[in-house]
Amino acid sequence: MITVVVAETRAYSLREVKEISGRLQSLVSSSSAEAYLKDFRQWLQDQGFVENSSSEIETWDGSVWVEWLDSDTGKYEEADHRVSIVLPSSFPYHAPIVISLDDPPLDRSWHLAPEPLYSLCLWNTERGWQPHFSAQRLISRIREWFINYHTDDWPENSQVPDLHRYLHKIGVFVIGEDWQPSCEANGRFTLWMPTTVESLPHFASTYPLGFSAAKQVKPEARLADPMHFRSDAYQRQIGVWFRVDEPFVPPRTLRDLLKRISDASHQSSGYAANVCKHTYGTKTESSVLHLAVGYTDVQDKVRWLFLRATLPEDNKRRRKLYWSNDDYLDQVKVKSYQTAPAGKRDLLRRSAFMSKELRTYRVIIFGIGALGSSVAMLLAKAGIGTLGLVDDDVVMPGNAMRHICGVNLTGFQKTLATSVLIKKHAPDCTTRNYTKTWDRSKLMGYLADFDLVIDATASHNFSLLLNEICIELSKPMIFVAAYRRAAVGRIIVHRHAADPCLACYEIGDAWNEESYPLIPPDPDGTFIEDGCGSVTEEAVALDVEAIANLAARTAVKVCQAKLGKSNVAIFVNEPVESVSKLLKSPGLHWFANEALPHCLVCQE
């Protein structure tokens, strides 16, 4: 059911909000809820509504009388509309459904939902129906709806929803950077329709144009590859697209659809049918035809509606198309697809406020284990344009409970496996994979093209080497590590000479619990895993990913130059007893330390 169409243009006062809150709390008790329902049903009866005993769902049938001023004649008109009020099992928390029973039926409108047929769009999802609303208020809203219908005067906040909702939806059409229709009124496009698994998405492309588009082997690689497109599971076809000057409620038959396209394009009768005839001819090898309609929404954004027209059963063998026969076209039923925009801007739209300024940044991460892989994925989703991944380990089954990679990627290099998963979420994020090395010159080569370095190796000696190289190259760096079964996480940030580097913290007598709390090791929290050979820290994903989230947030703030003077963070997931006071306090603790003037690494 379409709900975001018509809303009450009414704001609530503080007093009303308190009253609503009180009524909602009263509904929690069964006795109050029963009293509310009894009063609701009684008022419907008083208004002449009768319960429909033949319906499986509680339904009340009756009529609503309305009167309105006809703007053309200047006279008052009146009408009596028959409706059914359906109370779902979750009523009053779920809004009642109001269905028109008028005969002849109401004209199709933006404000009539297709399912259930001829149900009135009375409420929006945010400020519409509230569980405390009375039957009187419901009838009043129905009456208001019919007055709007007769006068064609709808509230200003009425919005045209996605047009695919007005027809039976049969799938999803993915459009990306290759969907670039020309400025012409109509044209052709290539589509890929799944032939085996109906739940697979359809793809559409307008490049190259014309029938030569059939030579295009697959949709654009940035989408086809992450979505596991297989040419043997798809069939290429040609579709027709139209641009219309104004949107319309899509009809259910090809005859009415072609007429509405012609009217909405301000073209002569038969325009849309002739375009289709020129494209498809009078015979077709397929039992279905595909059309796309482009229209401008209330935000002046061009949107596309993809439609499938299915030929009549008795015509599927002959494959003939009778474009001038209205009776034939009336038998061709039309269904819709949900359009799934997947262009570069579309994918980042929900995080555009952040991703716009991050897409030019390049971040390299050393150590693509449970912690590093999660940091990489979060940064890719945030909008970082390029990620470097450095590791020489492979995915093992035991990694799956903490790593972003699952058991299906066992044996793959962690860098490669992580890159594959990143592409599934952020196909426009460039990933570069490197093998871990201790060679100083190679490491300097790795870092040359990146703006920020993150170390998640849990290798203290390697971290010190990386620290020295970053300072030499003036690269900002973040060191992140998890301790004591990831009950505690620590982040060290070095951006410039004022921030202590990792070597500064090696001078133990220069720090205290108020500036750099020590985290004693947990002798019982490690083990040697079969096939690994090195010590593995016990931890659960809940705590590891919390630390990874903080590391990714810190990286973003460093890129945005919004971290301030803070440069060390202690994140306590779970209090650690018998150690420092700070580690007993759950939460995030930031410190702003100063570099040691006698550090031989960062202060030379």
C-alpha cells in the first residue's frame, strides 16, 4: 500500500503531544485497549457502518456523504461514497485501510493505492495515523479525502510516489553510469533479463545506442562484477525509452500505456505505438517487451520507470505484434520493475555529506586481519576513494567469526578477499593490494601515493619500523591495536612534530597513568592456532569491530583535519579489574600529549 502521498497539514502543540503520549501509554494495558476498540466500533455503528461477517479480516461497510463547491458552476455538489474500513489484526497500531466500493469505480489517481485496489491514501508514514485516533477522526479524514478528490485540490505536501508502486512489481532494474539517455524524446536501450533465477536483477544500458547495442557483452563492469553477472544466466534484449513532460499513473494494459505516453509527451495519437513499431517491427522473438518512461519528480530530478508488457498467451507462439489493433493491445498486460539507481553519485547519496570530501583521499592499511579488514570496509563505505591493503596472510576458517571474510574465501589472500568484499559495497572505491615486507625501500614505495597510513598489524617491531618511515616521509599515521580479548583498544595518532610518535611512548619513564595508561597483557587470552604458528589473541567481533569503528572514525577526522589536539585514545569495551583506574571505566578516553623533545625518531 502506498502511504507517502497525502498527509494532514497540522502541527501538534506541546500540550497535545503530552496528551497523545498519555493515550498511547493507556493503550498498553489490555483493559484500556479493549475500551478503545469498543468505542471505535460503536461509533462506526452509530454512523451506519455494518460489520462484514463474510470477511476474514474485521471489515466495516458503510457510506460517507460529502459536499463541495464546484469551481466551474459556483454551485454546491454532493455525493454519497460507499467504502469499506478494514481493521488489520495489528490495529490500532497499524492504520486502518479504507477501500472505495463505488460503482462505477473512482478515476485512477495519485492518491489511490493499487493494492488493495482503490484503497484511499489517507496517511503518510511519519505524521499520519496515530494509534489513539478516534473513529470520528477517521471518518472526517475520509470525508476530507473525497472533497480533495472532487475538487482536485490536494494539500501542498502531497507527493508523487515511485510510479512502480501502481502496478504489480516483478523485479528490479539496475541502472548505473552506462544509463545515459540522450536529450531526444525517445530511444532504444539494451537490457539484460535473467533467464534462470527470477530474483536476479535486470540491467539496463543506453550505450552504445541502437541495435548494435546487442553486441555489448555485459553491463558496466563496476556493477556486473560485484553482482556476479554471468552471461549464461541472462538474455540480452532491446527496449524502448520515452521522455514525458509530466508523470502519470501507469495503466495496466499496453493500449492505455501507449496512449498515456503520447498524451504526456504532447504528441499526436499513435506516437508511442509508432515508435514501438519502428523498434520491434510486427514480429518478435520474445514473449515480453520492455519500456522505460523518464519523468521529472517534485525535486526536479529525472526518474525512470521500467515496465514489462507480456504478450497474450494465444499469441506467444506466433510472436506477432498488432500495433494498430486496440483490442489486441488491451490484452497485453503491463507490470513494473523497481528502479535501482547505482551510479557513482547514487551509491554515495546517503552519505554524501561526508563522502564528497573523502573521495579524493588515499589511505593505506597494514595488517588486514579482523581489525584491519573492518577498518578498510568502514572507510570504503564512508567514501574514501583509494585504499591500499598490505598483508601476506591467507583467510582461514577460524578467521570467519571476526574477519569480514567468510569461510567461502578460505585460502584466498586476505588482501584480495577483502578487496572483493569492498567492491560489493563500494564498487567505486579503488583498492590496491600489497604483500607485507620488511624491506625499507619497498615500504617507502608503498607509502608514496597515500595520504594516511594505518597500522593494524599487532606487530610491535614492525610498527616501530613503519613509524620511522612515516616520519621520514612526513606521512600522518594511526596505530590501532586491541588488548585483553579486545576489552581495551588503543589508538595512537601522529600527524606532525607536535604529536608524540610511537617511539616517544617507548621511553617509559616519561609517561604516567594520566597521559599514557599502560595496558598489562592477559596471560590467559592468547593461544597458538593450528596452521598459524603465531600467537592469536582471543576476542569476539563485537569488541573488535567497536575498536575498528573508532579507528575508522579517527582516520576520517584526520583526513578532515577535525581531530583537534587529541592524539591518543583508550577505548574500554569491558572494564578490566585489578589494573589502572582508567581501565575500569567503560567508554572512550582521549588524551592530548606532546612529543618528547629528546625522541631520537621524531625530534631529530
